[in-house]
Amino acid sequence: MTRHSLAASTALVASLIFTSAAFAQDAAPVAAPAPAADSGQVQDIVVTATKRETSLQRTPIAISAFSQASLDKQQVKDVTGLADFVPSLHFAQQGDQGGILLTMRGIGNDSAYTEVADPEVAIYIDGLYSARAQGASVLLYDMERVEVLRGPQGTLFGRNATVGAINMVTAKPTFDGFHANVEAVGGSYNRFGVKGMINIPVTDNFALRAAFITDRHDGYIDYQPAPNVTGVNASAFVTGGKKYYAGDQKSFRVSGRWDLGRFKWNLNGEYYKDTGSPILSLMQTPRAGQKFWSASVDTAPETDRYSWSVRSNMTYDVSDHIEAAYIAGFSRVGGTADSDADAGAHLPFIDDTGALQLPNGAFGENRTSYSRYDFWSHELQLKSTGHNTIDWILGGYYSHEVNKIRFDIDQRNGYRDGTFNWAGTFIQADREIDSRAAFGQAIWHVNNWINLTGGIRYTSDKKKDIGGRNITYCGAPNDGNPNCYNTPNIPGIFNIDLNGAGNAQDVVNALNAQSTALGYGNLWGISPNDTHGKWNKVTWLARADAQVTPGTLVYGSVSTGFKSGNIEDGGLLAGPETLTNYEVGSKSKLFGGHATLNLAAYYEDFKGYQVNQAVTTVDTSGNITGSQIVTTNAKGAKAYGFEAELTANLTRLDRVTFAGTYQHTKFDSLITQDGRLYLGPDVKDGLPLRGLENLKGNELPHAPHFSMTTTYEHDFELANGARITPRGTVHYETRSWLSYFNGDDASRYGGPGTDPNHVDLNFGTAFDKQKAYAKIDLGLTYASPDDRYEIEAFSLNVTDKRIRTGASVSGPTASPPQPTVFLSNYEPPRTWGVRVRAKF
């Protein structure tokens, strides 16, 4: 790696030395103009993946690009919808924090939604990094284009673009006159939404644009009746009101554009609000007599999340061949939420003796009492413009993030009114992240058809927790209290008025006063999270590309990515991640420009993969003395694959697109533990753990061996010039795993009953396996002769496939004995709708 880094940096320095004499090269290749819309050729797309405008087919990067029109055709309204149409991109969802979790080329992190965990797939909006996973849920509306860059973008993008980046470019005001559009949609689950845009050229060099969207629908999950069990308070169960998986999102954006010749300024402000509801895990095998899309719920869903941001991009032409840019912005993401954490997996029941049984810990409620994530960033760029022998860019970057959250957990036995089990509150008053970077990249146009690129970036990230505190039941130093494990019937955190508590110590004092008054003494303890960490890394890129024919570009590259370490609860630190990516690819125009075919093959070597897992300790009597979600580093992982994208205009009226991936992934080594699967005798700090296992060779989550999406549409032209266009999309995936356990295949351990360190009930269950499936979407559009009006009918997931995005295990419980229940999060069921669009 050192040799590669030295070579890349030497090439960059050499390029910059000679750039002063390299202006105005007449022989430099120029991107071909876009074909006329009615020529039958595939329309070219301009992208900014290299921080300058280039043709998609002349950009030597594995990249997928979508206009707002193509997003609308495929019913893509947020980032999750891109997963079906981008090779190697998959998503998962998280409930109580409302996070969207992205995986690319097999690499991702299902916990990158917290106040310190960062994603491997970075999201940028108008050149500004979107720091929190919740921000990724902002609706995709009034976009100029969305670019999905695959492979490390560790030179020009940098910030956590370890395996790729999603670059969203919002539509800018134009000076070509007043124009507007509006759209309304309605459909199943009482869906209704409206979106629109208005463009106003105020003067010859100043224009405004305003856009908005609202979209809501009822939840997909019905409430099951309360259990009819003697001694159980039926009113403690939720049987009406807002349902889980409901959507209620709205956003608006105001943009301004000034063009004063050499100086240009694009500025926009955006607000987003989500008052829908969290997602909820469902039982993979429904309880007898109950519908699949239903659950027994004893916590009503609540979501009140928001984000707002200001984004600024100023450019100044220093000379005819040099441009300076200053890109800056601020964003705030925050809100509250309340969700059912147990999913009704274990209900109260009457046993054979007639006694009421309340399964241990069967009630769980997660509550985000408040959260606020503030993010600032500044970036300076100096780059060449025009046609030069050497194109170059230099830049500096700084961002600062301050995160605050209070997250409460309450657990009871059986259901909400059951006896107390455990509770905790996690108060992070000030978690900060500082990131600094300097970068440069140069492209040497050796001749008319060969280009060499070298890039380098130095990143320094610093994270710290100031005053973070965890308050837990029987937390240190109270473990010696004999009442800790007698499950006393005391109120939990949610049942005490903490409004007057000014800090964590006030909270724990109030809780201990309560438990002491009940005769149990001090049962609550407080532990600090104060810590800090700093990580530095040089990432680099070396690439060569050649325009071997007027219509075919080939390229090869070696690039690296980096994500800094994590600070964690309890003052712990996790190490950083690094990735080296080897890639070759081609981009071709075929059949006179009527088709494009883009191919890429890659090999990734991933080091220090950050994995979240539960570390649970028990005392010598088997009582749980602590359980903590921690981030650990796997030794590494390998991934390789092949990607293909095809767009073809078969005739003037027939169009087809295809995106497909073959990939293979595996862990080099992953030491993990989980009390649901492993019991083992391993010891930590003098106490036994719930067992350790090495999952070496397991596949990475969300990485099917093969996946593909193909769309076909045909225009029927009517005598009056109108069009009717049917469209069909098929998405297919082979089997994939939803966690790194890979089903805990029994054959690895000799089978049930042969290994005392494993839970027999869970051997070989494949609880985390998503079977191969094909999903079908259909649409039918009528467009008026002048294209000013459209009416569209559509249905998504026509065959109502149950497509899982995550998997978990509840149980087994020992007292009373209850079997394991397997749970999953799911993509939406079959939906349909009608959409009307108008342009003015």
C-alpha cells in the first residue's frame, strides 16, 4: 500500500508542476453532444462524479445516474427505491431511530444510524455530506439527477465514502422563463400525496425555484386483539389508532441562483418533517389464527422527526482556466419516537396448572426522548477549467458535528402491565465529530485517447464524548444488592416523572429514591461514557483509461477508502476500517448510439470491518449482570464481483434497461457472540460470557450472489399525437443472508445435541435467510399530445412477495419456558396507485 500511495502522490505532484504550461490543448477529447430526443439514440447524461461536468459514458467510474423523470417512472421516492435499479446496492431499515442502512458491493453496517456510527456508503446533497442515516430518508423530489458511485470515493468525496457514494443534485433555478409543474397521487392504504415546482426568473441573472412534496399512507400492520387471558389487563394492548409502517412525510425547498459572470452562487434551504410511524418486526411464522401483516402490540407508534438544512455553492473564475469554489452548509436532524421493541413475540398465557405466566422480558419499549444532530461543513476547491493537457483539482475540507440524544428502554415480564424486568436511559449530552482533509487529483490527457489519473487525500477525524452517562437498573456499583435479580415489581423509567431532572445524576437520584421508598434500596447505577479518539489516514487513487474506439471507453483503477473508528458507550473505542479496491471496466455505445453497455469487475480487500454485537455477561449463578451493544473490528472481509448496465432503444417506440450483479463475499475472521445461539464458557473480567464463535468464511449480509432488474416499456402512439405507455419491471435476487450469522448452520458444529456450547433450538434454522425471489412492478401511462399532462396507474410488488430487509431472534425464555420466535422487517406489501401530472 505504501508503494501505491507514493506512486499516486508522485504522479499528482508531477502533474501540478507541469500544469502551468499545459493550457488550451486543442487535441483534448471533447464529449460528444447529446443526441436529439427523437433520434432513437440513448440520451447522454452529464455527471459530476469527478467534481467537474463530464459525460456519463466518458467517466471512468462505475456509476449509475438517474434524472427526476426516470425516478418518477420507476416510482422511486427515496433512497431505498434506488436499490432495485443500481447494481450491488441494497438497503435495510431500522425502527426506533428511523434509519436507512445502505450496503454496496457487500459492504455496509446495519447499525450506522446512531449518534456516532457512520455509514460506509456516503450520501451527498449538492456536494454536502449528509451525516446521519435519518437524513437519507429525505424524499427524492425535484432532482436534476441522482448519481450512485460504486467503489471507494476516498479522494474527491472522502468523508466515509468507503465503498461508494450517492450524490444527489437538486434542480437549480433557470433563466429560460417561468414554468411549473404539479402532481397528485392516490392509492392503496389511503395513500395521498402532492408535489410541485415553480421556477421564476426574477432578472436576467437572478432566478428562484420553489419545490414541495407531501406523501402519506396508512400503516401496513393490523393490530391483533388483546389476549383473552385471565389476569391480563386487555386495555394495556393497542388495538386502534395509527399503525406501524405508516408514512406521513412532507418537505419543501427554496433555491436561488445568481450568475454575475465570473461569480456564480447557488443557495438553497430545505425543510423535512416525518410524522408517520416506525417500522415493526413481524413474526416470520404468524401466530395461529393471525394474519401475516399483523402484530400483538402494547406500545403505540409515534414518530416526530425533522430535518432542515442550508446549502451554499459559490464559484469564481479566477482566470479562463482556473475556478475557485466554496461549498458550505449546515443541517440539523432530530426529533422523538416511541416504538414497540418486543413485537408481541411472547404473550402472557395460562399454564397447565391454571397459573398466569409472564415470559421474562417479553415487553420492551424503546423511546427516543429527544435527539438533535447538528452538522456544519466547509470545502474549498481550486481546479482547472476548459480543455487542458492536465486537468487538476486541489481542496481542503472541514466538518464539525455535535450530537445529543436521550434514549430510554423499559422491559417488563409478559406485557406492559407485567412485573418489572429491566430499564435504562442513555443520555449523551455532547458527542462531537471533527473531520479535516486536504486532497488533490490530476488527470493527464496523454493523447487523444489515453488518460492517467492520480489522486490523494489526507483525512484526520476526531471523535469525543463529553458528559455522556448511562443509567441502568442494577448498574454498577449496585450489583451486590440481592434485590437486583428478584425482579421486584417497581415502576420503570417511563413511570416516573423526570421532567424536573436537570442531568443524569438527578435522574438516577430520582430513580433510587423511588426504589428505596419501595423497600429495595438503591437499584440504579450510573456509568460514564467520556472518551475520545483520533484517526488519520491517507487514501489514494491511481487510474488509467483509454477511448479505444469512438464509442468504447476502457479503464482500470486501484483506490482506497477509509472510515474512522467509533467512540462507544462505556468509554470504549473501536478501530477504523480501510478498503482497497481493484477494478476494471468498460463503457460502450452500441448500434449507432441506440444502446449503451457499461461493465465493471472489482475485487475488494476490507480491513477492520466494524461490526455491532451484544456482549452479555452472567454471574456464576447464571444471572445476567450486563449486556451492552459494542462495535468490534472483524479481521477483514473479501468481496469480488461483476456488474453490468444496459440501456437500449430497440426501436423508436421500444426501450429496455438492465442492471445486474454477480458477487461473492466472505469474512476473513469474525469473533462474535450471541446468547441466543452460543452459551460457551468464555470468561471476561472474572465472569462467564454468553459464548464466542469465529464466523470465518461466512458471507456478508445483504449480498446475494446474483441480482438483476430489467424494465421494458413500449409507446403506443395515438392518432392525435398522444401516447399510451405500458411498462413492466422485474427485480430478481438469489438467496442472501440478513446477518453475519448465516443461519448458524448445524453442519458446522456437528448438529443438535452434539455441542453444549450451542442452543440446539436455533441450529440450522436459517432465521436470517432471505430466499430467492422475483418482484414485479407494473405501470401504464397516458401522455397528452403536447406532453403537458400525464395520467399513470401503477402497482408495486404485484405478486405480494414477502421481502425481508432484516432478521432477529426473540427468546428462548427459561422462566417460563418459551420457544424461540424469529422476527423480520419487511419491504412493503403489494400497493397500487394513480398519479396525475401537469406542466405549465
